Amino acid sequence: MRACVSLHNLQRKLDSTLILKGISAEVLPGQVIALLGKNGSGKTTLLETILGFGFPSTGSAVLWDVAATEISGDIKQRIGFVPQQDELLSSLTGKEHLRLFKSFRPRWNQPLVDRLTIEWTIPMDLNTGKMSVGQRQKLSILLALAHEPELLILDEPVASLDPIARRQFLQQLVDIAADEQRSVIFSTHIVTDVERVANQVWMLREGQLTYQGGLDELKESVAKVTLVAAEAFTGKFSLPDVINQKVQGNVAQLTFMNWSESREAALLQQFPARIDVQYLGLEDIFLEMNV
């Protein structure tokens, strides 16, 4: 299966600061990727580099076998993008934006536009300068969806949406994900939304991908293990795949990546104690990986 995005040892400096640090990853058709990370982790810089808005310092970002900074107009027609800050023209109405964008698109799904305009209650006769932040964001998303892009990239698309609008938007992503020829990357800090739509997760921390893979696989591999011993533990645990730990007296809480039942016996053999294993949801995993 041909990747629509290929990143190889991607590094990006802004001034003298290294923002992205050796990122290698692929995006395949049918994948809906949630890009998670704290503010300042490099999410926006990564998305902008994938889109060719900036040159890698080293490594490469490739779209359909072409360097992202060299893609042609034909390839650009296959992409939809919603930036964190919209770039709408405040003097134009929603309808005028649709007419303008449609004039540049050889492909345009007018029934989808009509339906979402109503469902999302976008005031199309209003100048965007008079719209609320949430209304502008919905219009930006609509403009990115209307030509049915093969690759849809969204930077914090739900940040300004109310809960009802968020749910409507996420349902639209589910519909897009049903088409196995299309791919989505969306960054967000609202982790609870991810589990409704994403099938892949990229976890970005200080410019590095600390996890990339399936959402279900991630949830099945991360566990918080509590050990209660007869005597107090001394010092920190030096064990492979421990991403976080808290030790207080005779109680130790260890969060493991790549946890399996076979590791439980080995752990008890090394540290005789009562043990409790709790698998974590995505929000707790995100917190544990970003302490």
C-alpha cells in the first residue's frame, strides 16, 4: 500500500532551536491519526513541515513520493488543511468564500456542503469578520472538506467548538474514515475526542515521537502496576519500559509500556509483593507519558 506521507529522520530548526528531532513515520490510506502532545511539543511545526510550508533542516518529508516543498498543483488539490488560526477574509461572507474556493477546485461535493451548512448552523450570509470564533472554525473545516481530499490535515480543529459542534465534526471524521482511500491527521489536546474516531496515535513529546501505532494496541500495552510489599521500597526502580513511577513507603506505582502477563511473574519474583494491574484509557496514558 502506497503511503501518502513519508517522514524519514525529519528534523526542523527554528532559528537555533531544534523543534523536531529525528521523526520517521508513514501515513497510509484509511488511517485516522491523532497527533497528541502538550503545547509546545512541536505539533504545529510537524504538520506545517508535512505540508511543505518549511524546509527540513535534515531528513525528508514526502507526499506521494514527492518532496513536500516541491509538490505540484495537482498534488495540492488532493490535500485539505485547517490551520489553528483561520485565514478567512473578514470582508467576505460564508457564501462568497464557498464560491471563491469552488472556483479553484476541479472536484466539489455540493450536496455535502449544503448538508453541513445546515447541520453545523453556519450563517453563510454573514461576513466572516462578524462570525464567532466557533462559526469561523466550522466554515474553515467545511472549506477543507468540500473537495473531498485524499489527505486531510487539521491543526486543533475542535479547539473553539462547543460540545455539540465537536460531536458533529467528529461524526464527519468517522464518515471520512469509512473511505479506506482517504487519510486524516488531526492534532488535538482534547484527548477524550480521540477515542471516538482515531485508529492510530502519534504521541509527540519535546519534538520526538514517543509512540506511533494503533490506538487499541497502545491501550492494551500500557498498564499501571501497583506493588504493596511487607517492607518499604528503597530508591527508584530501574526496569525496562517504565515510563513513570511513584514510590511511597511500601507502595510503588509503576507505569509500563509493553506490559504483558508474562512480565507479572518476573516482577513478583524480583519484588515479592501484592500486585494490582490496571490498564489505562488514552487520557491517563497521555498524562503518564507527559509527566
